[in-house]
Amino acid sequence: MSIEIINRALVKIGEETITSTNQTPYGAMMGIVYEDQRKMLLSSHFWRFALKRAKPAKIDEDTQAALFPYVYALPADYLLLKDFGEVYKMPNIADSVLASDERYSIEGGRILTKTKEPFSITYVADVSDPKLFTPLFKEALIALLAAEMSVRIKQSAEMKQLFLTEFESYIAQARLNNEIVRDMETMPDNSWVTVRDGWYNQNW
């Protein structure tokens, strides 16, 4: 937890700073909101600084599911899956998908999968050390905290909207700076045919 980030948010909404989350009247509340918003922001985008790779450990457990007979444990700091092995997510285009593209299911802190052999995943980790935050992630988190607390403390919807607009500008800049990775997708060959034929039929 970062008291500096919490204090930046408090200053934004015109409140006094604190020295610890035990300080009244807002210390404890700010500590709770900080952790919730930090995890939410990490889980909302593929931040490069938070990406990690791992080879999940196999668990000897019967899933009772014919589709996903093998079980692997997710890393303890797992928040959001980006890539499963070397396979990217495929869009579900109804008239071009010939078979199910489901390769895994994340349930109860585990990966249920068809894959028996060891595989790697890329995921967003629960990074809590503020020294690892990029400047734009830090500013976006401050804006989120200010938006949340402007309603709780100031009862001001206008202030909240102002800070949410500021937050969106930081996210947009992070994308431009390539600090946020786009979710790569592959498209089956016949999907291009579908798109082409659909365009042709609409225009001729």
C-alpha cells in the first residue's frame, strides 16, 4: 500500500493528508478503497509491468468433466489470464467456427484443460509494490481513488465525473505508449472469406 498515492487522492478532493491508514477520519476507508481499486485497475488491462509467465503445476484431481479432464493450479499472484500456451483467443464468428474453440476453463483458482502436457501461461500478476508501478498507472490509480472518495466524502457526482474523465485520459495515454498490451486474436481463414462475401453482397 502507498500512503503517497492515497494522499495524492485526498489532496485532489481537498482533504488533509494522512500518515497511516489507522488515522481518523478517512485512513481506514482509504486503505480499503486503495486495495480494491488497485486490483480492479490491474485486472482491467494487460499492463506490461504486471505481466508474468509461469508453468502451472498439475493437480491430481478428477474434474468429472469430459471436456476438461486435466487440472492445473494458478499462480498465487494470478489476477487475469492473457495467453494460454502459444494459443491466442479466437473470436466466435457463428458462421465460420466449425468446432468448439474452448481449450480451458478457469474455475476456483484452477485451470481445467484438455492439455495433459506442461504448458505456459502469461498473466497479470497482483503487483502491490508501488515502486513497480509505471507513472501512468500511478496517476490512473490516483484518479480512481479521487473519483471514489469524492462521492463518499464530498457527496459530489460532478467531482467523480471529473476524475473519471481524467482517469480515462491516463488509460488512453498508456495505450498510446504501449504500456497496455492489446489482446491478440487470431481469425480462421474462412472468416476472411465470410467478411469479404458479406461486404460484396451488401455493395453489389
